[in-house]
Amino acid sequence: MGKFLLLGILLGCSCWQIVSAQQRKVTGKVTSSDDGSELPGVAIVVKGTPIGTNTGTDGTYAISLPDGATTLVYSFVGTTTQEILIGNQSTIDVQLVVDTKNLQEIVVTAQGIAREKRALGYAVTTIEKKSIEDRPQADVGRVLQGKIAGVNITSTSGVSGTGTNITIRGYSSITGSNQPLFVVDGIPFNSNTNSRGGFTGGGQSASSRFLDIDPNNIENITVLKGLAATVTYGDQGRNGVILVTTKNGSKKARATEYSLSQSVFANQAHLPRYQNDYVGGFQQNLGYFFSNWGPTLDEAQTYPSQNANAALTTHPYANLTTSGGLRAAMADYVASVSPYKMQVYPNNVKDFFRTGKISTTSLNVSGGGEKVSYNISAGYNAEQGYIPENGLKRLNLGLGLNAQLSKKLNIITSFNFVNTDQYSPPLSGGTGNNALDFPSVLANVMYTPRQVDLMGWPYENPITGGTVYFRSGNDIPNPRWILKNYKTTGIVNRLFTSTLVNYQLTSDFNLIYKVGMDTYTENQRYMLNKGGVSFVNGFYNTFDINNRIWDNSLILSYSKTLSEKLSFSAKIGGNMRNDLFEGKVITSQNQLARGLFRHDNFIDNSAADFETEQTRIGVFGEITADFDNALFLNVAGRNDWTSTVEIANRRIFYPSASLSFVPTSAFQGMQSDLLNFLKLRLGVGTSAGFPSPYSTRNILDQNARAFLNSAGATIQTHSVNNNLGNPNLKPELHTEYELGMEGKLLDNRVGFDLTLFRRNTRNLITNSPLDASAGYTATTINIGKIRNEGIELSVNATAVKTSAFSWDLNLVYSRILPKVLDLGGTLQEVQISGFGASLGNYAIVGQPFNIIKGSGFRRDDQGRLLVGSNGYLQATTSPVILGNPNPAFTSSLSNTFSYKSITLDVMISYRHGGAMYSSTAGALMGRGMTEDTGLKNGYDRAQTYIFDGVKADGTPNNYQVTASDIGFNNIYFFGDEGRIYDGSTVRLQEVSLSYRLPTGLLSKLKIKRASIAFTGNNLWYKALHFPKGLNFDTDNLGLGVGNGLGFEFLTGPSSKRYGATLKLTF
């Protein structure tokens, strides 16, 4: 009965009562037959009249009776309605029985209001704590992967603590955020990913801030997907809302209860399967290159007999040429390995990685009395990544209080403190030729030549401390040297708190006031010792962030029962939210003493401070009518004022309406053993997306610089920002239509929830380049229109159910089709992400949103590949469309098998289609690394090959090329098209085997409940169209958290996690 109790507490609902001239009254208390708890909000009506009342928060009631009253009708969601004859009774106590056949689900909706799901005209999904807690993932976003229709969750890397991208029903903005709003205990929660640099500048190691939420302290998560559901959150809810309810204490808890959970997990990287037949070189000639197109190992060991250049078989460190001094520094080592016999090191990449250990401890203490209950939580997560020097530590402390101070006044408050410490070697994008703009530990590891002893050879110059590696020019950093000398860290201290005051003004009116604060500091450090390849003289960057959200809401609600078949409720409220983001960046170069990271230990320093602040004020209202518990109409709207646009565009109103119709309640005889429940719903909603602060005006950059005037005097000044402010900038406008159907069949053993939706977005905000002669390089404008439409389906079924065994299934299916309809007439395409004017995601009129463009292979009018006189494929002179990264559909199937006290959960997910650009595939296939290019796979490098194409004159190609030519000079390194694959993937997403210990055994130990569970995450997958030896995982967002899609840039393989959890309750 706990969820019904929650409804009564949050709604504080009351039916109106008419006090008749008659003085006779009936009083009493209504409780649950399930657990004896008091039921608030039970509707009590004098049969045949509109006279009624509701029980209070303690379950008591009093009702005045008119003349002729004979029967009282007691009704409450999820219970069987009872009719009681009054007779001469003045006190009537009633126990309501749970209606197991027609049990209705209660869900939390916008602004924290609990409502009966049957009354909602929009899609809502709730995930209970049993599917969230005790999982190997510390990131709550990744815990939800595959569990909710219409929600796409992608990891940026398998490295511990890295970011997670979440979108609901696709992408609706080019430059604005497409991430959903997180609301924790009723208060907005900042979930940004604060990256120091982009995907090429070291930003891939940054965490998403919902990492600060402890999954083990979550009671449930409710996802509001459509605009009809989120309209009262204003523009903040335009991308959907994820409502997180923590364990705040229960009114039901009368005695103190202790719950202890201890988990231990392993964390392993999914790695490619390498060939060990061939060693480094090109065209089957030996050489110490990145690539592995050299001879076989046997040939390499006797190479001098085939080639006069005997130096090629000396140890690579004997060939180091940098400044001549490097060989001298390594003289002793070179002498120790001479003469050198080349060999293959089969585990040279595997041994670089490790099996990380994850330990999670959670303690929960709950209790209380008649009026006050509490919940105290503490959690500590210590996680080792699968690469050395990577890990995550998080401490969560929480306190929840629920005080029923009187029959009318209820206060619920929660306090949460988090300390998160994430550390890692730097992660930055790479394409197979070293890292791009910023060092990265994984940019070169994956294609280490097979004859290189990565873990055995020295990695550091014994004299200078600089990097040493196998290339003759020492022009790439040794990954082990990076582990020791390059580090990134991020330390977060966070406090988020909320208080809800609920006051029952009268039997009809209820007042709620909510206030909350979410504030944190984040201190990021990027530390690069001198002696590397990039930033040779050292680099140190500090990025200090202060983020704060204040949120206040006041909601007045009114409810009235007009008759036995008609009820009405209304709400009106106001909200004010203030966001402040402050940052300070100091960058230093040219290190003096190695190993010391202080800005005064660097010669060159530059600093910049920045601050953004915005305020939103909104008023909202909602009206709901209930006709005979079968037809529900909801009309809502919100008016917002925001500080990020000019006065003329500052005020905006967005309405919504939804309708829910339950035919099985409306028509007698429709409900049967076959059809237990049927609901049809229709919703329409609107919202807006406001631009970032300061987009409408010309501003000064907040970084002072010193200049010398003609007289030699120093002048401190600011520079003007390169973006020209646009005072006419308007917010993006979203309109969404939603149609749905829900049903239960076969004695509630089969249930389904089907949704069709279409969302249109216009006035898209994007940057438009300007001629630099104007004094600015870009401005922000409104253009065009995007459409997202799709299907969401959830099906649950009980296939088998006996007294001891049950088998339950749950299917989740999503199909989302985004399309660019218009870009304002003058523009035909806008780049969303990627590399400037070349490889990346684009918005192109008539194409799916985020379409991938890059260099392709030239073709003739008939679509045949064009081959040059050298036998090579020909490149296009400008970027062409390479693929659509949006999957055709995604799905998951969960099976739950229960036998007595044993439960096995198995979840399999599937992604169909969606183009994927992979640097891992390009680098490893292009450099001949995996077993796909080895003898085991029948790949004979001694053979020559002919591309299936035509010459310039249209005749069939007959030019021969080598295996090295195919991999390195054509398909994988020559053009972007060779790195595009179909992303279809099947995955063993989650497995859990749990056992509840017998209570008879536990009672002797004074333990109430105990269970042990073995859980695994991402244990196996198969990318169906990638080369098998790559073992490639498509769950990778190489462009980082944001609006890009379908790219992977060597930022780290995915991981599999598995282990056990012991949970005890005293």
C-alpha cells in the first residue's frame, strides 16, 4: 500500500462537502487491509448525492449526512470500492481491500504531483529501485540503458568516470542542448558535462554531473517524454524530464531499520583480437612504423639475408635518432639486447590494460514514529578503471525527513552531499596517426606493432626523463610514459537540498511550496610533464567551476467531487529559477622543474575568468476533469519570462492538452477475462528553447590583456567577443503531438503501451559566419525547421506462473526518425559537429538530422568505383554524404525467471542500423593489426588484388595492388568512406542472479532480510557488420556529450563489469 500512501501525501486531495442543515455526522478511519496503514485521500460520498469528503493524512474523516442518506461509498485507487449501510451508526471504520485484478499504477508527474496512470494522456515510464541499485555502473544514466522506450543513452568511453549522452525522442536543436532535465526530489539538478576542451582537446575524460547521484539511494525514476507531460517545467523540460526520487523516509516506517549493501565488481576492457603472423613495416618490408604490413616473423628474423640493410634487424632503440643524444642515453640498454632477435609479443596490448576492481558500500537507516520519519543514507564507491592511473571515488551522504506536524501540515525535506574524485590519463580523439590536438593515452596503444614489447622495453629517457618509444624519430609518446607523466583530475563537492511544505488549507484547497538548491564546485586539472612529443616543454591547466541553481515554486491546488461520476481539480503555480555558472581558467606552459604542477613553476601563464547568469520566471496552470473514472481531460499551460533574450521576445506562452479514455470502464461488458484494461490517449504540447546567455548583445570577453601604447605604457583592456549579438533572436519553438494506447490482457498477464509521436521544431538557433571585415566572425540567427517522429512500444507478459515458478518478459522497442525540413531558404546545410567544413555531422534540408559527411570514393554516373592508373581508388574533391547515424530502431528484451527464492534476470538489447564512423576500425584494419588481416583469416599478403571498379575511360579495372595498398593507401586511410560501417549490434546488456536467504535462518541472526546477487553488465556483444577481429562496440560517442552522433575516435574501448552484492536488513 506504500504507493497509495504516497499518492495521498503528495496530492493532499480532498472532496468537497456540503454541510446540510441536519446535524447528524458520521466519523471514522479508513485503513488498508494489506498492512493496516492509514489511507489519506480516500473519497467518501453519500450515495446518490454530490455530498462527499476525503480522509485526512491520518486516514480519519467526518461527514455530515443529508436527509434520506442510507449508504456511504468508499473509493480509493488500487482498492475495491465498498458501500456501507449507515443505519444508526455514528462511527464507521473501514478497511479497503487491494483490487489485485484492477490494480492501478500511481506515477509521479510534473512538479512532483502523484497521479493515477490511467488518467494520463501522455507516455510515462517508471523504473523501480530493484532495476537500479546494486549495479556495476556508478553512472545512473548507464544503468538505464535499454530499459526505456524512446530514450537513447550512449557512453563516450569505457574509461571510468567519462561522460554519458542521453536524449529522449531524438534531437530537436542544432546548437542548443538536447539533454533532458534531471529533477531530484522535486528540484532541478544540473547534469552538465563540463569539458575543458572538445573531443580533440582532451575533453573526453570529463564526467557528466549526474554521476554525482548514487544509484543505491534512488527509490524510483520516472521519465516524462513528451511536451504534454513536461509543459509545466517550461523550456527546461523541452527535451524530456527524468524525475529522480531518493529514499527520503516513509511515513510507514515506525521502527528503525538498517540496510547494508556491499558490492565487489571487476572491470575489464573489450579488446580486439590481434594477428601475430606479420610484424611492422610496409609492402612486406621490415620497418619500425605504426603499421604492421611487414614480413612474417620468420622472414623478419632472417631479414638481412634478403636485404643488405642489416640495421633493420637491430633493436629499435638502437636506431633512435633524436638529437643524437638519445642513443647515448640508452647505450647500456641497447648493449644488453644486442644482438637482437625479433619476436612477436602476442599480449603487448592486452597487458597494457588491467582488470579494475570496483567496491561499493551502501548503508541505509530508516525509522520514525506517528508524525516524523527519517532516512539516512551513506554510500562509498571506489572504482579502478581498466587502464592504470584511472579511477573514480565517490562519497554520498543523504538525509531525508518527513514530518506530519498536524492534520493539515506536512513537510518533506532532503539533504545530499557528494564528493566525487575522478582521475585519468588524458583522453582525446585520434584517427590513427597519433592524437589530434591534445595528448591521449589510448590514441596509439590499440595499433601497437606486434613486435613491440610495450610493457617490457624502457619508456623513459634515463637522463632527461622524456619519452622513449620504438619509432626512429621518437615522434610518438610511449603510452606508459603518458601514464606516468600526464594526468587529468576532476574533484567535485556538491550539495543539493529540497524542502516541500504541504498545507491543507480547507477540504478543497491545498498549498505546496517547494524550495531547493543545487550547488557544486568542480576543480579540473590537466597536468603534462615536459619531455613529451606534444607540449614538449610541459603544460598545466586549471579549470575551476562554481555552479549554482536556486529554484522556488508555489502551487495552489483545488479539487472538487461534483457527483459520484464527475470530479474536477485545478492547479495554479509560479516558479522562479536562477542559474549561476562561474569559471576560472589558468593555462601555463614551459615547465621549470619536472613533476611540480604549480603555475609559478611555469614560465608562460594566461588566465581567463567567465560568468554566465540567467533567470527564468514562470507561471503555470492545469485543469483536470474526471468523468466516471473513464474519461480524463487535462489542459495545462505555462508562461515564461527569461533574461537571455531581449524584452520584445522575452515573454512566451506554451499550452498543452491531453485526453485519456478508458473504454473498459466506460462500457459495461467490455472488460473480460481476455481484455482486462484498455486505454486510449491523445496529447499535444508545446515548449521553447531559449538561446545561451549574451547571444543578443555585443559583449567583452572576460579575459584582461596587457598592451603597450606608443609611449611604452602598459594598458589593461578587454577584447571584444567575435560573435555579433543579434537583438532580434527568438527562442526555438517546439510542438509535439502524441497518440497512445495501453492495455492489459489475459487476466493481466499481458500488458502493452504503444505511443506514436511527432515533434516539430522551428526557429532553430544556429551560428552563421560573417565576413571578418565586419569586425566579427559570426552571429546567432533563427532558421528552419526539424521534425522528429517515431514509435515507442513496451510489452510485458507473464509466460509461465505457478506456485513456485514464474517467467516474465518485457520488450522495449523504439523507432525515431529525425528529418531536416527547412534551413531558412538561403542555407542548404549547417555543420553540427566534427571537423570544420569536412568530416562531421550535418543538418541538410531533406536529409535525416545528423547525417554524416566526409571524403568519399569517386564513382561514375552508374555508381561504379573509379580507379586511377596506379590502381588506387580516387577521392572526392569535396565532402559527400556517407551515412545516416540514426538507428532504424532499437529494442531490448528482458527475461525474469523466478523459482522460489531464486531470480534470474537476463536483458538482451539490439540496435538495427545507424552508420558508424570508426577510427579504431580504420587504424587497426588500415595498419594490418587484427586477425582479419592475418593468416588465420586466410588473408594472404603475398597475393595481389584488383579493386572492383572502372578506369577513367569506363573499362573494367585490371590494375593490381598489394595488401598493404588496400589497407593503408586506399580503404581505411585514404578516405572517410572506408571507415563507415552499419552499426547494427546485439548485446547481452545485463544479467543478474539473486537469492533471498530463508527467513527462518535469518531470524536466529536477528536479520530481517538478506540476499546475494551476481550481476554482469555488457558481458558480450557483436557488431554484426564490423570485421570480427575488431571486437568493436558501437556504444561509443567519440564526439563527446553533445549533439554529434555516429563517431568513434580511439577514446577507449567499452568495458564489461561483473561481480556480487550482499545485502542485509536488520
